[in-house]
Amino acid sequence: MRWGWTCPRCETDASVSSDPASETFRWECDDHSCEAVGFGFTSRRRARLALREYRERYQNVYR
């Protein structure tokens, strides 16, 4: 785990990268069998915050 950015669905690392086609940022799970992804963020920071928020919400649903 690097910097705490983990996939909310499978607990593996999640990468944040830029999408040059749309000039936005996205996060996606590094595990190829997991389809978790978030896209359309205006900055890398917003993508990471959205990933953290999604993770918190996902964990609260299944408590």
C-alpha cells in the first residue's frame, strides 16, 4: 500500500493517473480482475480525495 490509496472493493493498490484525451485525472484499481475505476476529475488531488471518500462510503455500507 502506498500513501493509503487502496481500492475500496478488493484492498489492492489503486493508481491515479492523467487521461490526455480528456485532460482529466482518473483512479483505477491495479488488480486486473477488479473493475473499480473513477474518472473525470479536474486534478490529481480531487481524484485521490474521491477515492478516499468512495472507500469510506463503501466500507460503511457493509458494516
